[in-house]
Amino acid sequence: MNPTYTRFTLGGTITDEQNYFFNKNGFIHFKNFIQPETVNDIIQASLKVQQDWIKQEKIKVNGIPIKYGKDLDGSAIVQRFAFLNQHHPLFAGLTQDPRFETLLSLIGPGARLGTEEKDGMVLNHYVNGPESKFTQMGWHTDGLRDIFHGQKLNPMLNVGIHLSSLKPENGGLRVLPGTHKQSLYHMLFRKKYFLDNKADLKEVAIAPEAGDLTIHDGRLWHRVAQSAVTGEQSRRRVIYLPIIAGKYEPKHENSPTAFYQRFAKLVK
């Protein structure tokens, strides 16, 4: 385990130790945010939404393209959901968890949970099979979209609720600690956005248990590594929700598809 890696427990406040770790590294990992039975309920609810979207042949949600793929048996699945909180009461209720209020302090005054902004609540479903179209994601930062929109770089955190237990060989989130403090030049050009999937000697592998929560700064360089195993063992699901500040910019059913969304085609 990397010496900079520590797993914490989330309480009613962010402790000084947790705040120091996050500010230094740009990410933090909390154990046991939700219970195993809740994880199972979430997965079942996502399957219900998936069934509805496939039946409806839904292409976009609030301007955000839905990413479809094939499961191990060749059946159609949704591999990237957007604004899931608007499509099932369980996900809407999850956003009301009071512990999210505690996490807002990592940004400070004006921070909010972006349930109606960016891509809302996202669920990524990765599986490494012969027909998979979503097995990894190249190096990127989440703050790039603000630059594409010609906006200043507003504070943004990405909160991950992990629904699968992972070992490093299962792939998953990789981060470059401390890169949230980089210059704008390095944020734009340190790596080739989404095209570069190579491991970095300084990267840290996030290896969560199902039910864990992670947070990473939107300026932090990170990637999603492909599983070294195939089949059912490669299956992993994770929910992401943004914590944001700045101008309130909700999406709606007539919202346009942003320029940067074309990069989704590069993720395979």
C-alpha cells in the first residue's frame, strides 16, 4: 500500500487530519459509507432504470449521451447512466443523506451537491468481456469542462460511492496525488486527455470495498484502469456525484450536448 494512502471513517465533521490529507493529496477514502444491503438495493434499482431506458430506446438524459454496451451474455446494458437521481426514488433519496452536508465543508461556503447540474448522479458499470465498450478511461481531470465552456475554473469535487469490492488487478480508479495544485498549463497538457491509458509511476490505486466512499478534486489527474481479469470478476459499478460551487446551472430535457461529450467515444 502506498504510504500516502489512508482509509478514514466519515463522522459528523471533517477532522483536521482528514482535511490535511485531502488538501495535500487531492483525494480521500472513507470506509463503510453504506451497508451491503443498500449496495444490493442500489444495483437492483439501476437494473430497473436500465430496463426502462432500453425499452424506451433513450439516447440522452438532459443532453448527456447514455453509453450502452453488451454484457457478458451479449445482452444490452447501460454502461454509463446520467442524472440517475431523477429516474428512481432510491437514487433521489440517496442524495438526501445528511452526511453529504458534512462533505460540503471540503470546498466551503457556497458548496452544493450538483444533483441538477453537470451530469447529475452518474453510475458507471464496467465489465471486461468480448463485446465490452466500456472497460477503462484514460487520464483526465474533471475541471476541463469549465475551460471548454469558457468559464473560470470553479471548485468541484467528485464523490464516488463504490458498489464493488476491488483489488488492484480488478482495475478501477487511479489518481496522481497532489496534481490538484498544478498550474493551468499542466492541467491542460500533462497528459493526453482520455487517449493516454498508461500507468504512471506516481499513481495511487484506489481499492475500495463495496459501500466505501471516495472524493477527488476536479483538478486532480486520474484515470480508470482496465481490469486485468475478464468475465464476472471484472464487473464493477460506481456512482459519482459532483460537489460544486459558483453559478447555478441546472440541466433540463432540452439542454444541448456539450462539445466535450464527444470524448465519450474514446472510452472503450
